[in-house]
Amino acid sequence: MEYRLLGRTGVRISPLGLGTDNFANPTPASDAAHILLAALDAGINLVDTSNSYSQGQSEEIIGQTLKQSKRRHEVILATKAYYPVGPDVNDQGNNRRHLMRACEDSLRRLKTDYIDLFQLHRPDDRTHPEETLRTLDDLVSQGKVRYVGTSTHPAWKIMESLAISERNHWVKFCSDQPPYNLLDRRIENELVPLARTHQLGLITWSPMAMGMLAGRYPQPKKRPEDSRAILRGGIYAERVTEKAIEASNSFVVLAKAKGWDPAQLAVCWVKDQPGITAPLIGPKTIEQLDHLIPVLEMKLPAPLREACDKLVPPGSAVANFHNTAPWMKWQF
């Protein structure tokens, strides 16, 4: 397996990362632990979570599993903070008060004395960037955090932060974690060029577009009862558009005609796009993980890349995976 540099750091990560949003909800703790250890056995060394996933239970499962297995040293452990995690009005955001406490709480749940990659889960327009960046620099200086990054941030805000950090000699962001799949390619317009120019890693989420690209929605007007669109609704349901299902079903036909499994092709397509460091896969079951492990060694043929471009042209979108980011406006 060819490991890839995480942005401008010297740290190498696997070409697929393990996303853990499903840990504890719906995947039980014992199954989640099995998935985590199997991913490590397969060579995946990037494990991504958040303090907001299942009210912190995802972090707890990871921490307990790594402690019991004594495999913490094998893992590039990434977590995030921003979303509300308590009833207090200040239990959220990217201000100093919340980030300091969030880091301490994540360290406790993860049962570790350092976090490899601490990420801002979303932008916070209520907090001045100097306050946020100075806080992150302090966390790195204290040894609690090794590197810092963002998730689902606009390119201009990342560039602004890089300039502020440069001016003040503070730690710089080394990565962003945006949504990216064949159905929503908008990061190719600004974020990917920025990342390639300034050596930022791109650790992307939802490569299978919530299962649409794996053939989970074969009927345009019908949603599977066990799909996120039904079980969670809200932002998840909004992403499943009729145009997205139409494009996905064409993608499934294309994949099968070329002898590819649709889910594997969807992930491989992201993995081998220019500027991408590693897509995150978030299996609910060990079977789903086993199905995607071969993508670690797969390569996307140029003719197949061109055929995918005809389904959804570069830089365009037929589904809105940025709908948790108000700064990205789009009409469907």
C-alpha cells in the first residue's frame, strides 16, 4: 500500500481513512471495536471521529478499544470540535473557552495524552480567527495536539487563517475535511487548487454519497426504510435529490458494465482524484469494511474517469452535501 503525506507534515496516512460517525449509532460498541481493529489490521492508520458523534460515545469506543489492544501508537487519531455538546450556551463554537474544554474532554474519552489531528468541525463566524488560531497554537505548544485542521470550511476562510498564522508564527492548518463525491464536486473549483498550492491535505467524507453511488436508491421516488434519508431525515434526506438518484443509477450501470463494484468504484474515484489525500469510509458492519478494503490497492483507469466526468462534470453538483455549511449556497 502506498501511504500519503498529510499536507505539509511528514506524517504518512493510508489512502483510506476510517470514519466513525456510525459508532454507537447504529453500530453497537462491540461491533465498532471489531471494525476498528480490522481496519488497523488491513493497514488503515487514520481514524477520524468527533466529540459530537453519538454524544461522545464514538470517542469512548475508540479510546477503550485502543487501550485494551495497546495499539494507540499505530493510529493517526483525528477528532473535531465545534458543535454543541452540552446545555450551556458556551458549550459550542471555536472560541478559546470551548476548544480548550473540548480538547480536554476528548483526551479523556479517547484515553490518550495527545490528539494527532485536532480539527474545527465547522467555521464559527462569532469568534475572531485570531482567538481560535492562538488557542490551537497553545494546544500544540502544550503537547496535547500534534497538528490542526478544519472540516467543511470555505477556501477563503482557510486562506485567511493561513495568512494570520503566518503573520503571528502560529501553527498552520495542515488539512481540511470537506464532503466530496461524484455527485457533489464543488470543492474542485477553489478548495482543491488551494490545497495543492499550499500543501494542505484533503481528507474527504461521504465518498459513496450516503450509499446513492452504491445503488442504495434504485427507485427515484422511493427511499429504503433503513437508509439515512429515512432513519435520520433532515439534512440527510435533503441530500437525496431526484437528479442525484438519476446520476447515481447511471453510475451503477457504468460501473457494472466496466466490471467494477459500484461502491468500490465510488470510493476509488475519490481516492484517485487530484489533490485528495484520503477519503473516509464509515462502515456500519464488518462486512461493509471488508468490501471496501480492496480499494486500498485499486487504481482508477483514465477512460473510466472520463466516463464519470460525463455523468457529473467537474466542479458541478447534483446533490448538496454542503448543506451543513450555510456559506455554500446552491439551488436544487
